[in-house]
Amino acid sequence: MLLIFEDAQKEHLSFLTNLDADVLREFGRISLNFIKKGANTKIFQGAAQKLKVSVETIQHGVEGLMYLLIESSKHMLNDIDFQDSIMALGFTEDTRSTLLEIYLENRKEIRDVLDEMSLDLPHYHNLEWRLDVQLASRSLRHQVTPTILLKLQTEDGGKKVSHMLQTDPVNMVHMARVLEEALQEMKSSYCRRIARNIK
Amino acid sequence: MELGASVTENIIIAGDSAFIHDNSYGQLVSCACKGILFEEHRNVIENNPAFKDIDKDVLKAAYSGIVTLVIEAAKHDSTAENLSTFLEDCKYTVDRISTFNKIFLSQKSHIQLLLGKVGSSFPHIVDVEWRLDYYIKSNNLEKIDSAVYLINLKTEEPDEQTIKDIQFSCTLEQLQDLVGKLKDATKCMEKIAQV
């Protein structure tokens, strides 16, 4: 799969073709910081003075590079598709390989950022358990009632939520068995076949 | 087992043949157990033909005495010996004591089961449902290709009629972690059960 650029994006990226590898790496570093932490336009001023170009040119260059890195990571482009995608933009072979390096080094991190932004369900974070035996209550003395206290932590949109739960031995064994079956299901030939075919 | 003066007085009334006749006494004890066990029988003595000759106030006092005795005895897991000693102090005849013991002891475990349910507790897990999805892509990210489990824990709470759900998702690794911990707890439980 190849990336398709709009004319404006091609123009923005064309600024990067004339840069030294070191400067390009610096642009890569700035783009990544923006992807992770959000844009900080203050940097543009300094860079523009240093390279003796307008602030807009710098801004467009960084934005173009961010677009390139995000789109390639989103589609999980391989080396060849990445190189071919930028082939037509007028980069020298050296610059292309520098860009490829930047891409491959940071792909995982960019995908993590994109993953965090995706639709998120409350998900499992941690489970703590404790085994208690209830000996008496206000309404009934002389008991021996085993209870398992469970503290289930789930995470939803970065916020952790704790659920205090309890269960009895029979349900505990049942729950462990049912979820163990669920785990095994992913290893079944049916699920493996589907997973293989989707890739 | 310690009961207040007014309760003891009511128990004495129930044991006195001048107030409750011998043939109604057994019925009264049975009705008390039934009234405790089944919500729809709470008012079982009202309009009951077995007690039509007994004064309403006396019947009410005797019934409340027996109900309190049954609940307290179940609560403290009293034995026939404990009860005999207690009822002898309340001037019960040997016959009445053995009638009480026979009826009460046969129902004791049921009543204790009911008493065990009274009280507060955390939501109690009674079942678990799962669903296995394969997460392919989203608007932000393509080629994700990972298994996602949706887990639904069914919980019950005291005094709540409905079953509540706790839903969350797990990746394969997270579910492995969860199952590992549940198995740990199960093993620990089984080890203790063998001691």
C-alpha cells in the first residue's frame, strides 16, 4: 500500500528535501514530541531564525513530517512501501533512508499514541484477592462461611476504577474455569485460522 | 442466650396451658417457624381456626414469644440441651419442651440459612460471561489484529432483586493475568479445605 499526498502536503514536505541529515533528525524529534505532547509553536521561531526561512515554512515542514509519520504508522507500512510512498517527493536516497530510520524507530510509539486515542472500553487493570472466613454476624453466630474478597481495578479513559466484589468457593472455581475456557478458545484452530486469514 | 424480661414473659405465656391449650401449642410452634421461613405466612396465626378459642392479645403475646425464641435459638445455634434448660426455667412441661425441640430442630438449619443472608456484603459474583472479538482496525489505527475479550461479571446484592453487571474488556495478556490470579486463589482455597 502506498500513501497518497495532496499537493499542499507535497509542497510542505518539499522543504525537507534540502535539509542535512542532522537537521532532518531534529525535525523528526520535534514532530514526535508534537505527536506525543501536542504542538508547541514557540519552537518554530528559533528554528526559522537558524535556518533563515519563514516561520510558516518551518511549521509546514513539521506538519508535513507529522502527517507522513502518522499515516505510515497508522497503515503499518513496511520499508519498501514507505520508501516508495516518498519516492516521488524528490528526496535524495540518503534523506529517504534517514526518514525511514526515523519512521521505523518511532513507529511503535506513534501507534501507541494512536491506540490511546482510539475508542476505548473500560479494560482490566489489576485484581487483588483475599480469602476470608466469616465467623459470625449480627443475625447468625457460629458460622464458617468462606468468602473470597476481590478488588478488581479497571481503567477507563486513563481513570482507574476499583470494584469491591466477593464470591464463594463454588462460584470462584466456576469463574476460573469459564475464563480459562475463554483463553483456550483463542488457541482453537477456528480462531487461529480466522486470525491468520485476516493478516 | 439472654432474652429480655418481656420476651421471657411471652414465652412463659406460650408454655402455660391455662393460656395456650395442649392441642394448640404444637400448632403455635409450627406456625412460628413457618412465619419466619416464608414471607407470605408472616401473619399465619390471624384467622387461623386452630386458635379461635384463644384470646387475641394472649395469642399475639405467645406467638411473638415463640418467634423470638426460635430466631434467637437459631442465631446462637442452641442445642436440645440448652433449650431444655432454658424452657424448664420458663416452667415448661417435659412434653412441651420435647414438642418444641422436635419442631424447631427440624427447621433450625433452614432458619439459619435465612439468617445468614441477612446483613451487608459486597456485590457477590454468581456468574461470568465472556465474548471473544478480534480487533481489526479503528478510525485511528489499522492492522491492529489482536484478540479482545469482553467480560461480564454477574453480581447479586443483598436486598436487591436484580442481577447487576460489571463489564470490562481484556487483551489476551490481561486475561492471562486475571485467570492466573483466580487460579492462585482457587488453589489457596483448596489447600485450606484439605487441612
